[in-house]
Amino acid sequence: MAKCAHCGKRTRFGRSVPKSMHATRRTFKANLQKVTLWEQGRRIQKVLCAKCIKTLAKV
């Protein structure tokens, strides 16, 4: 579920590094939203990231 249906963006993993350089594991989560779209004359509910929603709004 935690994946954009348009671009495939999902949770990424990395490290949080403070000034003391003691790195700890953390996650970078995509800004995913449930959106209702019209495709081929039917309403379809998809999970899209905020960037894809903005791009589709321009078109």
C-alpha cells in the first residue's frame, strides 16, 4: 500500500546524523494521499504521492 501508483515512490531508509556524528537509522516516508480520479469514464481511487497529484492537476 505504501507505494505511489504513478511513479512507484515508497519508503526509503537512511541515517539521521546529528552534530555528534552518532548516526541512527531512520525512514524517509513519501507523502502519499488517497485520490479519486476519473479514468475511462469511471471513478477510480488510487494512492498517489503529492508530487504526482500536483503534476496531474497541471495536465
